[in-house]
Amino acid sequence: MSAVTFAATPPFFAWNMPDWTPSTANSSAPEASPDEENVRLMLLVKQGDVKAFEQLVDLHQRAVIGTVARMLNNVDDAHDVAQQVFVRVWRSAPRYEPSAKFTTWLFTIMRNLVFNEMRRRTRKREVSMDEQQEDSHREHAASPRHHPDTTVAQSELEEAIDRAIQTLPEKQRLAVTLRRDLDMPYEEICEILGMSLSAVKSLLFRARNDLKERLKDHLDED
């Protein structure tokens, strides 16, 4: 398998269907749901279809990288772990069975790899908030600010939220990230974490209370 890259890629429909035009005969056929499309692509990957694999990477790399970055607090490491996730997807393809949503399967792979990485780094892990803040400031400086005061205040709040999330235990941090950033349903979070619905709701309840306490000063400013 060729190395997976995470750079922007040309639209795949341009490669696969250059002369395609919609058929009026099938215009009333229902469109496939996102999960049905994911499963269709993954079943092609199971047969060794590299282009289908590239499509899956293109569809899901941003969500995976963003979630791993939130967990590890390091964008470069997030790209490395995300690449491992998709390598694992490719290697696991021959055994793939669509018994759950594709994203549930994908993020369960991600959970295992990111938790392993977090535990590996527990003793020597260096949390450099200064570097994180410098990266964040550079990102904000690179984008135009039409309302500087509002944008700065929002940026400071977002950075405070990021720092607060970093203090949460790994399962709470992942549950909050999946719910807050990806708007993932509780039931899917349950499957990814291997926990009951009541346990996940309790986990999120404790996490939100902890975050409110840690962000109290920022929230009180308003």
C-alpha cells in the first residue's frame, strides 16, 4: 500500500466519472446515507480498491486528526497517529464486516491507538501550553480580523476551553470531544468507549461540571 498523505486531494468524482450526467430515470431514487456510502467504500477497500480507500481518508481525515489533536495536545503527533489509524483501517479491511456504523468502527480504532499513545507518554509527557498558545496565535494572526476585539475575546475563551479539556481524564476528554466537536450521538459514543448509555451520560455530566468550574473566571467576565 502506498503511503497515506493528508494533503488536499483533487475531487475523486472527477477521476472516476468524468463524463457522468444524471439520469432522469433514476432521479427519484433515494440518495445513499453517509454511512451507507462509507460502508460501500469500505467494502470496496476490502477488495483492495485503493481509490476507495483514498476517498475514505479524504472524507474522514479532518475529524480524525482534529480529535487526536484534542486528545494529545499536539498537531504534529495528531497527524502521525491519524496516519496510523488509516493504516490500521487498510490492514483490517480484509476482516471488515459492516456490523456497526463505519464511523463507530473508525473511531474505535482511533480510540485504541490514541489511548495507547497517551499511556505510553504518561511518565515523560511534556505538556507545552506555551507552544500550543503560540501555534494558536499564529493561526489566528494568519486569518483576517474584521472585529479584532470580539475575535480576540473569542480566541481567548477557545484557548481556555482547550486548556480545560486537556485536564480531563482520557475517557471524559474523548467523550466531550466527540460530543462537542463532532456532535456525535450518545449511542455512538457508548459503542466507541465500550460503556453503557447511563455511564456515558454520567461521564459527560461530570466533565461538564468540571469544565464549568475551571472556566468560571472566563464565564463570569461576561
